[in-house]
Amino acid sequence: MARFIVNYTFHATAMREVEADSLDEARAKVEADVSRDDFEIDADEIDDVDFHLQELHPVVRSGKKMWTTYPTKDDVLGHGGGSDAS
């Protein structure tokens, strides 16, 4: 069975309250939240969803079975009997 990777881009609306002594402090708090690696937002309404699909190819690269969107000239195509890659 083929594998594909899906990249989603969406525009949504969400709202929350922020307590701060000033607009600048509130802005700094929100910027710090958004910049965190674990930032998640609970969207109230998703306005538009766009997606892009790319096929994943089974290859062996440097002795390791993997799936990639871009096989290189040094890759061996296929996994030859199953996949160790996740």
C-alpha cells in the first residue's frame, strides 16, 4: 500500500482573555505563548482548510529502511520484505 504525507494549512478563529497591566505586556505574553514549541490553540471556527499531498517512497538509505518524499541517487528503492521505519 502506498503512503502519502499531508501538509495542512488552515485559517481559523479563536478567542481568549489575557490579564496584563498594559497592552504591551499583554502583547508580550501572547507572543511568548505563540513562540513556544508546544503552543496549541483551540479553534472556535475553522474558516478554510487547504492541504497538499506528497507521495512517500520506501527506500534504504545508509542501511536504514525509511520513507521519504525525495529519494536520492544513493538510495536503494523499496524495503524488500517489510518496513522497520516508522
